[in-house]
Amino acid sequence: MPDPSPPIPQAASEALAALERYQLHLRQMATGGVDAELYHRVSLDIQEVRRCCHEVHALSAGWVALLIAHAELSQALWRTGHPQDAPAAQERQRLAAHVVDCVRALQQECMDLLGRREGWQ
């Protein structure tokens, strides 16, 4: 039975597109505050990144790093609604910067895979 997974170049390209959408919506959430609709959109974006990365074993470590960073930032952003528990703005900025670093690293891994695959064809 054939493998239903998309080929690596397709999965890496889809992951790049999903990462762009995720980053755009995450920036909106980080700068404009958390609302339920935007949080849902970001959640869908991160699930799409997961789906794409799941298809390519080489992206697993980068995906896990992003997932952890995303969870930490999401928790910090939700806690801003509870001033007694909210992390300082500087801490939220640090967490957001870490997420961006993880996104960039995963984007680079995708581009590296695409470059390698193009050279093989």
C-alpha cells in the first residue's frame, strides 16, 4: 500500500507557508492582546505546522522546540489577564523572541531540505 504522506519537498513547502501564517497571527496576538478568536486562529496555525512537520522526520526536533516555546508564550499571554500572576512585559517579550527564533530555525530547516531535494532531482 503506498504511503499517503506527501513528498518531502511538498511537506517542507507547506510547513514554510504554515509557519508564515503562524508568525503573522502570533505577532497580532502578542501585540494586540489575546482574544478568543485570534487565539483559536493561532491554535489552528500551530496544528497545521505540526501536521506538516509530522510528515518529515528531519523537522521533528525543530517542531518540538517551537511547540514548547509556543506553549510557554501562550501561557504567559493568558496570564496577563490575571495581574497577580502575569509575567512582566520584558519576560513576555523574551518568550516572544524565543518563539520567533524557533520559527526561523524551523524555516531554515525547511529551506535546507528543499535545497537538498532540488539538488537530488
